[in-house]
Amino acid sequence: MGCQTEEEDVCEVLSVMRRIGICIGDATGIGPEVALKAVAAEGKEEDGFGYVLIGDREHLETLNEGLGLKLEFGAFEGGKGKILVHNPLGKSLPAGLGQGSAPAANAAMVWLKDTGERCLRGELKAMVTAPVNKEAIVRAGHSFVGQTEFLSQLAGAERTAMMLLGEDDRGRWLRVVLVTTHLPLKKVSENLTTGKVGLAIDLAARACADLRLARARIGVCGLNPHAGEGGHMGTEEQTVIGPAVKAAQERKLEVIGPVSADALFYYAYRGQYEVVVAMYHDQGLVPLKMIGFHTGVNWTLGLPFIRTSPDHGTAYDIAGQGKANPSSMVAAIRLAKSLAGTGH
């Protein structure tokens, strides 16, 4: 996607390097800390990528000094340097904000929107989003379900899905695509449709190609225990999930299901499937975090730009203490660069 006329000056500046936008999220959580630590690690690589930290410059400079990272921040307007900082708010947040405060929540929304819009204009090759606090954002007066849903709406993308992927300490991967995301458990069944399951399967197959995997074997979970026991323990497998799998097979995709989730994840972990399609949030994320809690990445499939994020929250309990683990943020940045490098 090319630069718009009114943005040509910004695009020219940012095109010197392939820039990854990193939205720092909730300033009172660990997002800014893991962002800086990750950039400190990845910025050492001579790979042609640069970074734009989108957030509060004063806060980032204080944190940079406190962590002893000694990062050099270039001015966004000048565009010179490996690491640039831009604050679309135009002013710094007040010092001493309480965790989950309204100013921090409002700022997080401004930063998220700005980063997404810059991706849409082609100024950034990808965006990586640090965690936000959904409760704080809603409490501040925003209609908000999650960053995935917000960015999908911003981009006008109706066919999106969340992929979560991570590896264990022996390099064994799990990749999970969710059919439904941030829903109460009691609403999952009524929100499942054959179309949504089919979309998740299609996006999973496309993701395998983007990741340059040799195969795209996809296992689809059932919703109910034992995949419904032939209709004795629920009928969604027969009426919703099964037809979607059959239609995908007719499209020549390498997919099976519905399979009982407790067995399917075992076989996927052993390498028999590249992706598992899960019906709801915890069905997919519990096994993923069991094997890759510090390496998990959230990748939004179906957007017109690349968006990844670490698979953890704001972690208020350790925020400001300098001990947040940046591994998931590093993994999110690496995935974004890998996808951007392939011309995704």
C-alpha cells in the first residue's frame, strides 16, 4: 500500500529503513519496559530494520535511563536513527499515574489508532502492540473488546482471526487459530457458525504459506467433550464444525476434524499438525501457554498489514520494577520482521 500525497514527506523519511511500529500500550503496565528491552536486543542486528516507538517520549527516556539500556532515540520528524519515538498526543502523560488510570487508557487508544493508521498508509512495514488493560479502557469510556477487534474495525477488515504461536525449549511449536475470541464461555456456542470455522481454517492455511512451512496440516477441535460423542454430548460438531471441515476438504485443504481437543493438542505438539483451530479462547490458549508462556505471540490474520503482539497482559504486579521478561515481545518483533521481509 503506497503513501498518500499528504503523507509523502513522512513516508520518504521512514522509507530509509524498513520501520516496525511498536505501540507501547498501557504506560502504567510492563509494555514500555518490554518494548525497550526487546528493541535493545533486536536493534543490535544489522538487518535493515528500524523501529518507531509510539508512545510517551519522556516516559520512555526515563525508563531507558533507569534500565541502563543506553538506547539512542532519534527524532521522528528528522527520521534519522535506528530507533525513533513519536507521541501523537503531543504532550507527556502526568507523572505518577496510577495503574489502569484513565489518562493512560486514553493515551493507549490514541497510540494504537495512530500506529494502525500509519500501517494503512504504508509508512510502517508492520506494527507490534504492547499490552493494554481492557477493563481500564472501557472504564475510561471507550467501546472496546480488544486490540484485534479494534484494528480489524479500523482497517475495515471483516475476515480476520487471531493466531497464537509459540515454541517450547526444545523448539517444538504450537500454532492455534481461534474461531471466537473475547467472549463469555456461555456465548461461544451461539456465536459459532460454519462460516467462522471455515474462515479460521482458510486463514490458518494461508498463515502456513506466509510462515514458509512445508505443509499446512490443520486439525480442528470439537466444541464439546469427546467432540460431542456423536451428538450425545452436543450437536455443534455435526451441525456447524463438521460441515466447515468438509467444505475445506473439498477446497483441497489438508484438514481433519472435529477432533476432541484433549487429544488433538497432544498430536499437534508431537508435530503431526502445523495448526490447530480452536473454538474459543481458553481452549486454544491454555495448551499454548503451557509450552510457550514466554515465547507466545499473537498474530492477527486477515488484516491488510502485519500486526503481532506479545501474548501476555499488563502485569501490573511487576510493572515499574525492571524485572519484566521481554521474550514474548522479542518473539513478536521477530515474527513481524520475518513476515515483512517476505513481502507479506
